[in-house]
Amino acid sequence: MPRIHCPMPLASGDTLALPPPAARHVQVLRMQPGDSLTLFNGEGGEFEAQVERMGRSDVSVIVGAHHAVEREAPRAIHLVVGMPANERMDWLVEKAAELGAASIQPVLAQRSVLRLQGERAEKKQAHWQAIAIAACEQSGRNRVPQVHAVAALAAWLGALAPTPGESRLLLSLSAQARPVRVAAGDQGPVWLLSGPEGGLAPQEEALATGAGFQYATLGPRVLRSETAPLAALVALTLQE
């Protein structure tokens, strides 16, 4: 059954017009009045629904029963990633959403290949958020991870506020690094920082460790910038 993200208040028994992106999704699927679908708005659980009317540019549905089902990871893992270039960032966002990331923070580091500012950065953020939504529709998640605006790494580290019980991990091949599962502990939110192609510069690592990030490792192999954060995410969310 198709799953559609509908970012608006939902209540059983309501008849409502879907917002344009959701309406286009239903139209692309060539659904007809009477067809069933599932709606979720990111606030928890999902709703049964039925197409009531298909217009040329609008779609109305009848909202059915709510099911308080969640498919979230057992703990919140927030990815902070030095953006890989080209379509690799798209792929990273898609897979991170599927695997249960709580949020994704793209950062500009000294060695970043992809450098975004201004309107171009805003368009990329919206594009990545749409990718995350589509991944949640496909994977069954009912809560969409937020893709934050692109930020300079140093500024982001300086503004990061403490969260009770959190762990802050910096993926590294340093001899001081502990295995990522050990470094993360058993509970509490995790901030997981991974550098761009070429890794973080020494002064950036110093800023990160000064902000409370601890070295964590995934083993001796050198993973690509789009692979490392996903491998760590799997290690921390798919343990059962």
C-alpha cells in the first residue's frame, strides 16, 4: 500500500485536500477514487486513508483509523557529515533516513570538495529533505529526519549545546580511537561527526575534541566519506 508523507494535521474521519507534493505523488501512482493509502505527518504513527476525489491538480482523501506504530531506532543518532561531492551526498541522505538517523547536519570543512553557500545551499537543503521524506515513505518510518542547513564546521561546533546523556563521537583512524559501539555507550543520543574526502584537518580535529568529541573507529580500513557515517549508523542502530 502506498505511503505518503502529509505534513499537516490529520484526524480520523476528516476529508482533506492533500498538499501539492503529496497530491502529485498520488497522481503519479495513477490512484483512483476508492484506492487505499497510508498517510503520516511526522508527528507519530500513521493513518489509513482512502482517495475520495482525483482532480487535474488536486486530490482529496478521507482519513481513516490511526495506528500508533513507530519504526524508529532505539536511540537518536545525529549525523554530522562533511558533504561528499556529486550524487554521493544524495545517496548518503537516502540511506541515513532508511537506517534511522534522527537528523543530518551537512558541514563545510577545510578539505570539503562540495562547497555550498547562499541560494545554492538552500536549494540543496530542500532537495536533501525531499530525499529523506521519500526514503521514509519507502522504508516505513513515520518520523522524518531533519536535514539542517549547511553550516561551517567551526561555527557549528561552537554553537552545539549540551544534551543530557549524550555521546559525541569523531570517526577516526587515530590510535586513541575506541570501537564506535564502545565509545557510544548503551544509551542516550549520539552526535556522530565524519569528515569529508581527505578527512578533517588537524586544527578541525582539535576543535572537535575541544568540544567534547571522542575518537571512535570502525576498524583499520579507510572508508569513503559517504560510507563511514552509514557504517557507524548501522553499528549503533541495527544491533538486534
